[in-house]
Amino acid sequence: MLKFQLDSLDGVDETVRALYTEKDGKFVLGIEGLPQPEDVSGLKSKVEELLGEKKAAENPTMIHRMNDSAWKRARIRATKKWLEKHLRAPHEGFTRIRVHDLKHTFGRRLRAAGVTEEDRKALLGHKNGSITSHYSAAELG
């Protein structure tokens, strides 16, 4: 059975070695059409930095929440800027993206970077661990 990532190609058959490419000292299976994992290097150190700042802060930070119509207007402005810059319509999902979608992406990337559930819970602003699990579902790959 082929593994997606190997630390070494020692003991790997010569015909199979050609399927792997070296990336950051590891050997990654490089098959066209196979989704490659997102680069999350540096994310863990940034998380630790943010957690340190959060723990050091005496007062909790207030997060500004925009109402739904404000987000709709922001998406319309973003779509117009995309059209001006790229001279073509953005893909369908671009006009429907929500900040909530970005929260899911952030949770998944934190998990991919190996951030503990406790730290993910703090960064996502959750009190309940099961909610944190919902926002950082495991990636299949």
C-alpha cells in the first residue's frame, strides 16, 4: 500500500520511488489529480503567538459583528473589484462566501497544523469542545 507521505525512501521499490517528490525534507506522493494538502507551515508558531497575546491580555477583545445586509454589500463590492482586476466573473462561490465559512477553514487549518483541541477551542472562541470539533473536522487525504 502506498502512503501519502514518507520520511525516507529507504526500502521503497525503485518503480515506486518515481511517484514521490521531496518537499521540506519529506517525500510526498505526487499523483496528478490527487489533492495536495495545504501548506500550513508556520501556522503553529503563529497560533502560539496569538495564544500568548490572548492570555496576556487583561480585557477580552470585543469582536465587531456585521449584520447580514452589511455582508451582502461587502460581497457585492468584492465582486465588482474582482471584475475590475481580472476582467472576468469570479467563480460562483466567491459571491456567496460568508465569514462563517472562513471560521471553518481556520479551524481545519489549525487541526492540520497539529494545534491541540484546547488551543483551537480558545482561538475559535468556543466554550464547548464538541462545537470546536465541528469547526475543525478532519481532512480526508
